[in-house]
Amino acid sequence: MPPQEDKRTRVVRCIRSLPPGMVSSYGALAKAAGWPGAARQVVRILHQVPGLPWHRVVGSGGAIKLRGEQAAEQRFRLRMERVTFRGARVDMKRHEFHFSKMGRVGHRKWFG
């Protein structure tokens, strides 16, 4: 298997591991997949692979990077999963998914 394909598979696995109500940034996903600095490649993979929970991936600091109707669709989907916002950004303190050091599994911060 070519190294490029292996990285893509790991990125897809990380994206699929994002549970409802949690988000990750493009850069954090790339790093968790063992491909630090590859945020743009994560964007490309999100465009190429159908069926991924694309709405759970945001810019750094929780910014919605899409424009127009796509941004509205992303906000709508996140709100349906009970994701909260601080202004125009996702509240990352409450909803950021933290990947383990192995990049396979994450944990959810629970707030009571």
C-alpha cells in the first residue's frame, strides 16, 4: 500500500471516529492521523469521500470555514447534535474531540 493511501485511510478513520456532538479541527485531524501540517489534505479528503461526517470538522478555534448555504447547513447539523456556539464559533471547550496519542480513539469532556 502506498504511503499516501495509508495516510488517507488513517484520516478517514479519524473523521469517522468523531461522535455526534463533538468536533475537531482540520489540523487536529491531520495530526491525529499521523500527518501533521496536512490540514488542506484533510479538506480534500472530506470532498472526495462520500458519507463522512463533514459537518463535525471545523477550522481552528471552532471557526466555520464554509461559506453561504454550506455554512448554514453545517451550523444547522451541529445544532441538531446539540453543539453550542460562542458567537460564530463552536464552543471548543465543550465540544472539541480529543484524540488519543495513537490517533485512533478520543474522549469526550463531560460537563455537568
